[in-house]
Amino acid sequence: MNIIVCIKQVPDTTNVKINPETNTLIREGVSSIINPFDMYAIEEGLRLKEKFGGKVTVISLGPPQSINALKEAVGMGTDEAVQLSDRAFAGSDSWATAYTLSLAIKKMGEFDIILCGKQAIDGDTGQVGPGLASQLGITQLTYVFKIVRLDPGTGTIAVERLLEEGREIVEAKLPALLTVVKNINQPRSTSLFHIRRASQLIIPTWTVADLPGADPSSLGLKGSPTQVIKIFSPPKREGALDLIKADGAEEAAAILADKIIAEKIL
Amino acid sequence: MPLLDIDKDKCVGCGACIDACPFGALSLVDDMVVVNDKCTGCGACLLACPMHALSLPDKRPKEATANLADYSGVWVWVEQFNGQTGDISMEMLGQGRKLADQRKAALTACVLGHHVEHITKEAISFGADRVFWVDNESLGSYTTAPYASTLINLIHEYKPEIFLLGASARGRDLAGSVASLLHTGLTADCTGLDIDPENGLLMQTRPAFGGNIMATIICPHHRPQMATVRYRVFEKPVADCHRQGQVIPVKAAMSADRLTAHVVDSILEKDEVNLADARVIVSGGHGVGGPAGFETLRKLAEVLGGAVGSSRSAVDAGWISYAHQVGQTGRTVRPDLYIACGISGQIQHLAGMKTSKVIVAINTNPEAPIFNVANYGIVGDLFQIVPALTKQFKKRLHK
């Protein structure tokens, strides 16, 4: 079974604090991590390989240092990695990102399943997975909570999707693209054996020249239909904290209940 | 092409932008800021610069959609599940009506499903002038392909200028597919939509980096301008059942026998209110102590007609299922009332709830960061305060 996992390197927000004066990000040092949702995608890919055999390839589009995210994925046990990095890709929005990934995946050849995280924690759009599936013309199964069944013989898969109202089970034909949510599994750590392999593995970096049929006007900033025109701080929350002081829980609860009723939101 | 413009006449080399860059792309060379190729053009540094020396470059050399002027009107996808619509579609019809009026154009609702004729009237009563009504077995349970292909056919034929979908699981699934196949821009999870009075473009505002910065995004050269809209951002309009509108039956693009994906079962969370739609959320964190503690919260939620949420630590500890998680790796919610019980308020949790209308924090630690975003706070033991609150609300709400 040929499994492809798409990952993104994102800033590690656990280091991020907000400057209360300006409402902007303060970062202590700059570290990057694999997007947390993509960790679940990598783990799911490895589990499928362990069950059905085959190969797991990770792919990432990003600046040169995104190679570190790919190395970490290899350190977890993925077989191969491909980096997509070129100044021509810089500034891609979700459309251009999906387009570029689709060209690279077409070049990689036959595959059975593509795994992505449900969204990246920096952009939060969740649109690259569906965009990529559409550009490749394959079935998309988003917000997957569990792979219920996979039958390589008949080329079918059944997954449980997490929706607002609950969950649903969807059956589909392979190849398919899945975006996964947290808690589909518990991602493993890197292992010494695989880290050593990662240090020896030569990870190819593909540029525009490596993507057959790439339309230069559809790449990067130029190929992105959306354009950011303004960046601003989110409006601050109005009003100061009203800390309720009272004699005991009953009294505090009574005061709070009155105040909330007075807000006329219930 | 550089992703960041630095005005060298304005830059004083203070370095404020360097700390603000999430990617470590900025540094000082000879007391002047320089940008390296780690830059993604996210714009987080723009706010930090006291001299306004930084800007995102103007670009767009190419017109991608031919004959932009042929596109007019605002469309809304009316999501339904088992023949029932959610508030989010009505909220979008309300905002869509305003946008359509500003553009002096019609508002169209797209109602897709099986046995969903009743929704066409509902859409008109909430502001639609016209409804495309597609009734087919292939649309009975939502799957991407039949919905996307039907909408794409309609868009090719009728050419809307703006197309809005809810930022629900289905809405985001569908929007990503449709925008990709149409080769147009899509702005996900918008919390603001306005028309630029000068050029008539849709200005789409959304949070990024867990809500730490806001970005306004346009789609100048592609049509339709597509956006998904977060729950509970816009007011739900009052229905007017006397409103008149046109209902146009349309054929589905795929027949049921051509589907490649099938919904075979639904597992609905019984007795649970949908978090995304909830007006009140009672949420618990580390301080709740275990699964039994959530029962205490559930009683308060019940009295308030709300849903139960949780922080990540409670989910990771296995006290409550992931479907309840609020925050960066869970759901983003925007209720009228959010009661945080035993939640310290880490940045990742705040990202998911800080735009709630009224926030109440109950915590034993007076230094907990949750108090920084709360409107009301009680320092104390949630196991005493929450049952007391339940009792007090029961009394006041006559339940």
C-alpha cells in the first residue's frame, strides 16, 4: 500500500505569549514543530503500513528549514520524504498550495491513500486537504476520527467522521484523501534507529523545475487568488474583570446569577 | 518576489518586529531590518513596528477569471442535516442580504438534499430572493462529490459574485472542493464580511495564529469570491413568512448510482447540545478532577440549556470525549455565555473561546490567566460554586 502524508512546519505556539499592551505575539526564541494535526496523520500512515505493508512517504511544501520537519517524520519511521521548496512557491495561499502539492504527488506516481491533518494551527484554514483531493480528482474524507475498515483487495475504506451533530461512518473507494482530527491515535515519538536513518537519508528538494507541467502563473504569491490587504490586532475584550467577593459559595453564586440574568443573554 | 516590503527610510532598527515574527525570518544587519526566505508573508510583524515601516507587497499581475463584470449576486449554501437547517445558514442569509443590498444585487439560497422542499420557503423567509432547489437521492446524505459538482454547474451557469458557506465540517469540506475546482479564492472561517465602497470587493476578515492577529483578505481577480463563515458571528434575522421569492428546481449533477462515497451510519451524540451552535457552554478543565466532576457541570449546563465543553487537559486525561474540546486543537466557539470551571486559561484554550460574549471564570487560583479574559470571576472551589450556581439559576429561571 502506497501512503502519502502531507505535513506542514508551523511555529511552536506553546512558546507564544501575547503582549497585553499591543496584543501582538511575543516569542521567546523561534522554534518550529510539525503541525500537531499532521502528527496524527503520520502516525495513522505508519499504522496502515504496519498492517498492510507498503511505503509511507511524507511531503512538505515550505521554506528551506522545513527539511527539519521531514527529518523528524522520518525519525518516526516514515520511509521516504520529499521537500517542495522554491522561492517561486513562497506566499502560496490554500489554492496555490494544493495545486503545487498535486503536481508533486502526480509526479510521485501511484498511491492508495493520502493523509493530512484537518488543518494547520497557524493558518487554521483546513482547505488544503479538500483542495488537493479535488485537484487530484479523488475522494476526500475530512475530519476522520477513526479508520473503521480498509480492504486493499477491493480497494475500499470506511471511516468515522467527526461532525457538529456527532459522528458518521462513510464508505468510499480508494484512492482517497483523508484529513484526520486529534485523538484518532497517539503519535509515537522518534526512535534512535529511525533518527539515525533520517540523518543518512537524502531528502530530495523539488523546485519548479522538478514539477512537470507547472504553470508558473499558478504558483506562489502570483498564483494565489486571495490577497491579504490588512493585518490588525483583534479587538480587545471590553470591560474589566468583575471579581465577585462574598461570604461563601452560596452568596457568590447568588450574586453571579443576578449579574448574568441582568446581562439579558439567557 | 519579496513577501515583505521594508521601508528603509522609516526603519530605525529597533528590532520590535524580530520578536513578533513567528518564523524567525527577520534580523538586524547594520541597524536595519532584513528579511530572509523563512518569511511566509503572514503579516504578524506589521503590527509590531512602531514606525509603520513594514508592509505586504502589492501584487496581482494577472486576471484569472475572464469577464469579472459578468458575475453578480450573493449566494448562500443552506446546509441541512436530515431535513433540518442550522442557525448558521440563517445567519449567513441575514448577512448575505446586507451584502446583496450594498451591491444592489439579488440574494440566492442553494438548497440541496432529498425531500427538502420545506427549506426553500424557510430560506425565502430569512431573506433570499431566489432559491435553487436541488432534490435528488444522491444528495440525501452529504458527501462531497455530488454536492460540489451540482454547485459548480450552477456557478458556471449563473455566475455569482459572492458565495458564502458555513464554517461547519461539511461547509469547509464543500468549500475547499468547490473553490479548488473553480480556481477561485476562498477565505476560511471569516468573522467579518463587508463590501469595500470604493471597488465593490468583498472584504473578508478572519483570525489567524489562534486569534492573535486578524487579517482582511480580498479576492480581486477571481470569481466567485468565496468565504466560509464562523458560527454565531452574524445576527440571525427575524423570519418573515410573508416574503416572496422565486424557487427554481434544478437537476443534480450526479445520480445516486455514480457516487463513490456513501454515508452508511450516523452516531448522534444523544442529550448533547451541538457546541458550535450552543448559546451557553459550561466548560471544565484540569480542576474538574475526573469524569464524575463533569456531571456537576452537566447539571448546570442543563439548567441553562447549554452544552458541556472542556479544555485539552481533561480530554487528554480521558475524562470526556474529544468532541467536547474547546481550543486550538479542538473547536472554536462563540457562545453568549461561557463558564470556565477549573480551567487555567492557556493561550491555546483562549484561542477557542475568547470571542464569547460573556465569560465567567471559576478557579481556585486567583492568578490563573483565565481571569484576564473573564467578565466575571469567582475565586473558589468549583465543586461548591457550580452546584450553588445550578440552584440559583434554577430558582431564577423557574425550572
